[in-house]
Amino acid sequence: GENVEQHPSTLSVQEGDSAVIKCTYSDSASNYFPWYKQELGKGPQLIIDIRSNVGEKKDQRIAVTLNKTAKHFSLHITETQPEDSAVYFCAAASGGSYIPTFGRGTSLIVHP
Amino acid sequence: GAGVSQSPSNKVTEKGKDVELRCDPISGHTALYWYRQSLGQGLEFLIYFQGNSAPDKSGLPSDRFSAERTGGSVSTLTIQRTQQEDSAVYLCATGTSGGTARGAQYFGPGTRLLVL
């Protein structure tokens, strides 16, 4: 089955800095890669996703890049703000059921 | 519009009791997933429903766990003879099965289950 590795487990940055979270996956059949943000006491919220037919996608301060050959994808957050502090999960899924395999999460702390 | 709702938000039960957790999906979402999240851990897939198709139960950890989805809408996750290791947050997510948003999942707030 699919295996998703996520790094780092904890990331601490100063407000205004950039943050990068990296994930690798093992199943070449995976073609859908979402990122979720989970705040304390809440359910995960989809923040951005990318499909295997593109290499990069951007939405305001967040962007995701995908390297299918190397089987890795990354989340980039620019100009971080304290409200970006949360746990971020990457995931990989394939068409049909789209049942995702999640990474173990990255706790992002943005210091004011 | 209304998002995914789950009830109860918190449940405390005694070991050996049965519990039922409910999920109300976003209207029109045909895909429904249940996950378990233990404290500080990632998301563990439990079961997947898609329309009228047979559910994918491959993630259920034991036969004490079961789920049903009535009329393609509301879903109930049942845990029989609860054990302390069942303590976790149970999350429900729904989504569409086609179109440009296929695969995207919208999560409810979860049910926090504590088994004493």
C-alpha cells in the first residue's frame, strides 16, 4: 500500500518568514495530493491540493509543488502569520475511491 | 452553506458499553469517510461509502466497529464493547465523486470519545 512520509514533525518560524513542509510517497499510482490544516480542537481543513498533471499550484501565500519522478511534494507558506500556526497534514490518493494516506503531520509554530 | 456536522461532540463511556457516533454530510456529497485520530497522531482511515456501492471497510480495526449510511445521507459509526484503546477523536469527511473537486474532503469537527 501507499506510504507517506512527512518532515519536519515540528517547525518553528518567525512571523514574516517562509515555511516549507516536505512529503514523499511510495505508490506511483497516486495522482491526488491534498494538504490539510488542523487547528486545535477542530477537524482538518483542506487548504490546497494538486493533481499529478501539474507541477505547481499557488493560492495567495501558499503554494504546492509536485515532483512525480522523485515522488515528493512540498507545501510552501510565505509571509507567515501567527494564525498560520496549526498542524499541517499532507496526503496522497489515487483516483476511484480517493482514500488518502496521510502523513503524520507537521506542527507549525509562527512566533509574533 | 452548512458544513459536515457530527454528534455528539464529546462522549464519555464505560469500558464494555456500545457507542454510536453520527455524521451529517454536506448536501449532495456522495462520498463519506470515517477516520480515527488518536492524541497527537495522524488520521487513520476506517471506512468509505460511495453512493449506493458496497462500502470499503478495509480500515476497520476489528469486528467491534461497524458503520452504515442510510439513504446515502446520514452515517452512523458504531463501536461495540468499547475498550480504553478506542479513546480517540472520530472524524467524518464528505466529498463529491466527480468533477474538478473530486478527492477533496470536507471534515466535520469530530467526536471526542473517552472510554473509562
